[in-house]
Amino acid sequence: MAGSQRQRSRGNAPATGQRRIGSITVMVPASHPPATALAQCLDTLQQQWQRQGNLGALWQRWPTLAGPQLAPHCRPLRLQGSVLTVGAAPGPWLQALQYNRHQLLGSLRAAGFAVREVRLTQHHPVTQPGLAAEETAGSWARHPSRVDVHGMATCPGCHCPAPAGEMARWGSCSFCRRQLLAENPVSGSPQ
């Protein structure tokens, strides 16, 4: 009985080596497997996420999967089995997603995601603050009504002070320009 208990306990014990020194047998711990590189560990984790249908992997790779124009305006919302639900802002972005649904499905499959169907729903995603802030800053930097950039001048039409950028762009202040467009929309149209 004692011999069988020893065999059972050895069977459950981790594999170790034995080393004989003279008449004494010494147990030597098993050698450790070589260390795995961190990059390889992360790649393995990402592949497991994709195989298991994890939404986190989709979120991480969404800008490259959806593309730089579409990604800021839509988000993966749910992944149930092989069905991905994507939400997009109503109007042109939802329509653009509808037109690009098959391309999105192809890029998901090419990236290793086991998605068979993409469903679309109306969703109001929060735009990325970096993109919106850059766009607003660029538009404001070029705006002709900025006095701090273009300075002030006198409008030739109404002889009132107005931003010089408006004079350079339209030949008059914005108030005179609006009046000209209201009176004659064809000749007053922008170049």
C-alpha cells in the first residue's frame, strides 16, 4: 500500500530529475522553459482575443479596420457570436457605413476576426477630441474675420471699421457682402 501511495504522489508531483551522489540520491528541480519575448506574449494574447470574439480587440484595431475617414464617426457596439453591431452617426456617416459594409466585413475577416455579419444601427458616437479640435483650430486660423491676425481696415462700401481679412477676401466687410448677395445672388456669388 505504501508503495502505491508513493507512486501516486510521484505521479502528481512536478517532473524533477534525480542525481546520484555516491550512495545518496538527490532530487533536482526540473529546468525552466526559456523565457518568451513580451512582443510574442502580446501577439498571442491578441490572437486569443480575436478567436474568442472579444470586443476589446476590435476597439484596439478599429481605426485601421474601418479606415481613417469612417472610424471617428462609427464604433463597434456589440459582438455576439459572429454578428458585429456597429453604430454610426445618423445621416451621411450611417449611409457611408452602409455602402462600405462589405469592405468592412472583408477587412475584419482579413484581420482574423470570425465575423459573418455586420449589422448597423444609429448611434451618436463622441468624436475624438483631437480631430475635432484640430479641424476647428485650422478653420478659425484661416477665418477672414480674425482681427488679431489680419488687423482692421475701413470698408469701402459702408466706411465702417472691419477686419482686413474680409476686405482682402470679398472687397468689403461681411455686412456689405451679405447685402450684395441678397440683392444680386448671381453676380455676388463667391469665386
